[in-house]
Amino acid sequence: MEYAAIYHDMDKRYCYAVDKNKFIIRITTKKGDMEKVTLHTQDKYIPLVKKDTRAEYPMEKAASDEYHDYYETELTFSVICLRYFFELTDKAGVTAYYGNYEFSGSVIESIDKMFDCPQNLREEERFVTPEWAKNAVVYQIFPARFASSENQKDSHWYKAPIGHRDNLHGDLRGMISHLPHMKELGVDVLYLTPIFQSGSSHKYDTIDYKKIDPSFGTEEDLKELAEKAHELGMRIILDGVFNHTSPKFFAFADIEKNKENSSYLDWYFIEKFPLFEQDWKQINFKTFGYYGGMPKLNLRNPEVEQYVFDVAEYWIKRCGIDGWRLDVGDEIGHRFWKRFREKVKSVNPEALIIGEVWHPANDYLEGDEWDTMMNYHFFLTVKDFVADGSITATEFAERMDFMRGTVHSAVYPLLWNLIDSHDTARFMYLCGEQKEKFKLAAAIQLLSPGMPMIFYGDEYGMKGGGDPDCRRGMLWKEEYQDLEIYSWYRKLIALRKKFPALTSGKLTALKTEDRQGIVQYEKTAENGERITLMFHNSPGELELPEKRGQIEEISGQVFDGVVKPYQTLVFSEKGQVSGESYQ
């Protein structure tokens, strides 16, 4: 038994309430080490001589990555406070007992040697996420390049490659006119990159947080967009760029003017004057990255904090927006985000809060800060598997399981799973414009648990390299559209909504075959529906005789038993998992 690999903590990822008196308890072990894991519990405050409250719960392997297995169990109890320990039996038959961070060779009897679970006494800390957001489909819009209410010349709108300063005059009314497109596609949430007044095309350097950039329209336009989106059953998420501002933001402009005498001096991290030296080559204040055009706000200042809270509240109340995506969220401290959440949820308890972070950030995902995060771990995993071919099918499955095993169960169905964004090259570009590879990546994204985030134009196979070329004008003319890919997206989203097992079903079997690039999942929904989901990441064909004659759900055709290159297959059935191997 590998004792050093065994990990449990009484925190919000390893022991937490999912409902009143309903708990999830988890433990991590070395991959492949355990034969059996059992949770033992008893009441903390009732002596055994008075009443025997002991109970046992078998723990199931919920996920498995390259190095670890993740076991968990769900239990319901009504005691005031629970004490518990683990019984672990490895493949060699060795049994150990683990409680209160110590191992024992015999059953733990002393209450002081057990873990403590007081979370049911702290109902205010229970992780509650918006029910509407679970497994919803997100559509990301870069406003300047998505749609214009003006008549644009094709040579201008469809320019490629495109630069940062190219103005295509996209606006809010253009978005409104294309709401039926998003509805037809099957989108549930529209996420807009920044729309507030700014001097750039990307708008991540805000001048005025309470004013829509004139190039996009007016506050009334945003209100109409939100109202019409809501009528169609879609939500609106805005981009909150609260880490930094434009140098033209009123507070920074005042510091430039009045220097040490400015009443806003503590709104930023000013090191010395002048603020800029050597034609901006030397910058004497903290910034986002090293960009002098993005001075960093001091969110530890109560005045700045309150200003941001007012902005967040303003747009929820004025225009009915449904949440905030938080730019470079991990560059801002926990204290601020805890207070930000309290403010936003007090205005709209159903508002969604999403942090931008490029790495797993579980310390922000404990129920008192963000609801979820942009899942770049997902992006990198799909890129490495499909576009680069640098990892095997087994490694792909292990990486995907890493998130399942390490994030809070309330977060998992809300992870924003992306294959590209305004900050990355288009996936079509990354896979060398090989359409079948792109379709495979889209299938992995749209048929996985979480909130798939479609970057505008992906549904038409839009191309483009890294920033800014990934931000080309949306392909609105049919002659520029790949309608095969559009049909693919519609089918996958429809299947995602038709079969709950795809996104919320229990994993009953996982098989991989590295030589042939196969990943196969078997999932079961609460209604008994079983789904077989297969991703085939290989240029060759293979035989799958056990599914021959069944209806393949994506094509709607009888399966002939041959898996095509880079093909995705979905089978729906009730009954036992076949357990047959590949040919």
C-alpha cells in the first residue's frame, strides 16, 4: 500500500454537503492500488454505550488520472455532527485504517482518532450554484467582429488575416438581429467580451464601466438584447475587466494630472512620478502584464472595491444581465471575490460568476467566490489529443478524469469547456484545417459534462491563427460557411439535450485502446437510459462488431460495424454494458 499517495482533508472538496443532510466524502489513493475502500461513520455526540450509530458506506472509484484514483460516496444522515474514518484494502490484501490524518492497523474506535464533519452545522457555506447553468451551452461573442447593423463590404468584413486595429463595426443591434441564429443552433447562454467604453478593438482597457462603447450602441440596445434573449430562453453574461483599466479611466487620468495631490492616488499601485518615462519604455506603476495601457487597480482599497461592486450591481439591475465572466480572475485576491459574490448574489441569487484562469483553481471554487471557471485544462487536453497527437487515448481519458476527481461536484457540470477562444488560435487552425479532426474536437466538447463554450464562427468552421487573427469577421454569407460543420454542431447540441446520460449520467465503464486511438464511455442516466459514446482519434478504420445493426444516434443510420477515421459514435440502449473488447 502506497501510504504517501493517500489524501483526504476536511475541506470543501473532500467533505461537503450537497443538500440538507446529504454529503459527499472523497479520498485520493495511488492509481490502481486499492481493491476496496469503505467509509465508516458514527455520531460525534452520542456514546456507543447509549446508542450504536455506526454505519458503513462502500466507496466507488469516481475518477482516475495518471497517478491517482478518486473514491467517493454519497451519504444521508441526520446527526448533528459526523465522525468518520476510512478502511482501505489494497490489491495485495493489506488493510489499513485512516482517520484524523493518522494510519492504524486496526479498526479505529476512539472518536478522537476520526475525521470530523461539522459542515451540516454551517448551512450558509453550502455550495449552491444556479440550476439553470448546469450543462448549458455557451456562445462567446467578440462584439466588434460578430455582426453589424451597418451594410459592410465583403472585402472589409471578411478580411483575413486581421489585425488588432481593424474596425468591422460590429454592434449590439447586429447581435439582436442574429439572435434567431443562436437559438436555432441550440445556445443557452451568450457571453459577450467587453462592451464598455474603451479606445481599443478588444475593449479590455476600460475607460467608463457605466457606459456602453459608442461603437456598439447604447444602454437601451443592451437592454433590448437581454430582453429578447430572455424571451428566447437565453441568458446574457458580460465580461468584467476589474483587474485593470485604461489610462483614460477617470481615476488614473486624475493621477496623471494632479500627481501626488490626486485624491485617487491609492486607486492604483503608483511607484513614483512621472508615471511614464522614456516614451513609455519605463512604467512606474503596476500593470496587467507589462502593458502600460492597462494600469492595475488597487482592489484592496475600500473605495475601489465599492466602485466595482456598484458596476456589477448596475448592469444586473439596469439591463437584467445574468452574470459576470471575470477577466484574469486569479490575479485578484480571495477577499475581494468573496465580497463580490455576496454583492452579486444579493442582487440576483441566480447570477452566474465565472473566473478566467488558465489552470485548475480550486481555491476559488469552494462556494464562496466563483461558481465556475473557464476550463483551459480541457482545451489543452483536447488540443494535445486531437490537434497535436502528443498524448494517447489513455492519457486523454486520465487528463479528463483529473478535473472530475479534483473539483467540487457542484462545479463539475458548470465548467466552461472550450476548444478555442478570443485568446487562442482557432481549433481549425490548430488541427491543420483537417475538418474531421475539428469535428472530433467539437464532439468531445459538446458531448462532455460541463458548459461547452462555442467561440463564434466555430459552427461554420471559421479559420484563423493566434490573437488577433482568431477574431475575424463572423461568416454570415453562405458562400463562406461550411454547412456540414454547422449541421454537425446542431446535431451534437440536440443529442446533448436529448440524452441526459451524456452530461449527467453515471459512468459505468471506460475503455481505451491507444494503438487505435479509441476512447469509449458507457454512461447511465437516472431514467435507465444507457449511452455508449466513442471517440476515434485515428486516420484508420476498425471493426466494432458488437454494435453492428444498432442505430447510431448522430447519423440516425443503422451502424455497419465499421468505425471511420476520426469518427464519433453515440448509441442509446437499455440493458447491460457489453464488456466486449475491440477487434
